Amino acid sequence: MKRRAFLKSGLAGSAAFAMSGLTLFSPRGARAAVNRVDLVAEGVTRNLVDGNSLFTWQYRDTGGSGPGALASGLVVREGDSVDVTLTNHLDRPVNFAIPGVMAATPAVSPGASRTYSFTAPPAGSYFYTDDVNGEIGRAMGLAGPLVVMPADGSSRLYAGGPTFDRQYTLVLSEMDDRLNAAVQNGGGYDMAAYEPNYYFVNGLSYPETKADGDTLVAMSLGEDVAIRFINAGCISHPQHFHGYHVRVVSRNRVVETAVIDKDTTQVERGMCTDVILPVTQPGAYPLHTHYVPGVTANGVYVYPYGGALIVMSAS
Ligand SMILES: [Cu+2]
């Protein structure tokens, strides 16, 4: 059975690391002394929902992949040792950094490799990215989710936090095709001119999102579903729910002190917002950014193709 096939269910309790769409790089059911991951930073041309194509950057996990169209994604347990070896196939130095955990790490020159070792931080949602190219790395797509589960193996967003029955990780990002073209030609970009025209969840745009098992949120009535929003882009991505209210559990691992039911929650750039969604009714409902251009593709509205909109389905 291919490893990806394990990951689609997202049901808690079926296996310690079972979750939607995220790469498991340690053997299932057994904890490796050291989790070893090999990432390649590379340029790829991506086909977009409107028929255009875009030169992007990615971290590709040579042993697996991330949710949706993302080429990498890490799931570990709190306290695990992790060795990430990054090989750089890009035209400029990059690094591997985890905002809030490790910043300004040594860069890897083009053609070279370097190993980054760290101990998995407290349970919660994180992402890794490049921080030696200003915002260019994130704007080009150089990011992946890092999910840290509690050391006791429980299905909780943080140690002692609320439990969940199922979890999804949704990485939010956007791109400005002029920046991609400039970088493809070896240049940089003035981020003051950044005006994205493509929007993604797990590297996909609607309607691709509803055809992807990691990115279509499939739920059952009565469940508490955890959703980890990880904003790896350069603008805010406010998330609006139809059909349900959610409870924001934490923002960047800081636990909310006053928890109220919300139908919209802001996810600032660089922010990881974890929510619990009680599935109170069956049906299919959209979950989308409340930033209106975010549900377009190159200025065209969501029908027949669009941006950062996904479908939540409950039965
Ligand atoms: Cu709406």
C-alpha cells in the first residue's frame, strides 16, 4: 500500500499519526530515535486552474509529500529529534527555518546540502520556510506545514488541550505572477508592488480543492474536527465558514483565553490558527477566504474556476 493511501482518512485514534494529507516520515506505530527527512529546494512549473502556468519554488520531500499539491509536510511528536537535510537546486542560497522556533539558520549554496537538526517543539501547528530571501521564498512557495502532536499520542491540538475526532491541515498561500517571472529570470522583486493574482489551499485552487482528499474537508455528524490553518503566504487570509461555527483554540500556539463561536477568523500572514469545528449538521458548505480577490484566478471570479475556496462535506 502506498504511504499516501494511509493518510486520507484523517481519523484520530486509528493510528498515532493518522491524519489527513500529511507526510509521515517515521515508521507508523514506532517512534524513530531520529526522524530523518531529505528535502530538495527546486523550481517547478505549475499548471493553474485557468490554463496558465507559473514557475514556482518548492521543498520536495524525497520520501513522501505533503497535503494536496504540496511536495512536503512533516508530522512529528513533541520532543522528537528531527534531522532535515536540505539540498538546494535553486539559483540562489536558501535555508530551512521554522518561524517561532529557529530563524536565520545557515544558508545552503546552490548545488550544496546541509542538515538542520532540531528537537520537535511543543505540540501545535508550525511551518517551515526560507528566511534568507526576505519574503521572496514564501512568495515563491518555499514552505511546508510542520504538525507537532503531543508526546502522549493523544488526539489533541496541544498537550492538555481539547480532543478531536479528525484533523485537517490547510496551508494558505498566494502568488503574484509578475514576481514569479522576475525570479525565474534570476531577479528579485519589490514586495511593495506585490499584488497576488492566484490563491491556494494546499497548493490547489477551486475546483481542484474539492477533488483532493486532503483539501476537501470530509466530516461526520457529531464529530469535533480540528482544522489547522497555516498562512505561509505574504498577505492575510481571513477564513469564513458557511454552515458551521468554529472555536479558535490557538493562534501561533498561544491558547485563546476567551473562546466564542465564530463564522470567520483572521489568519494573519505567518500565523497558524487552530480551530475546532463541531459538526452540527449534514450537508456541503464552502469554506473560503473573505478577501474577495482570494476567490478569483487572475481576476476571474470563482465560477467556473477560482481561488482559495474549499468544500466541507458532512454526512
Ligand atoms: Cu461565502
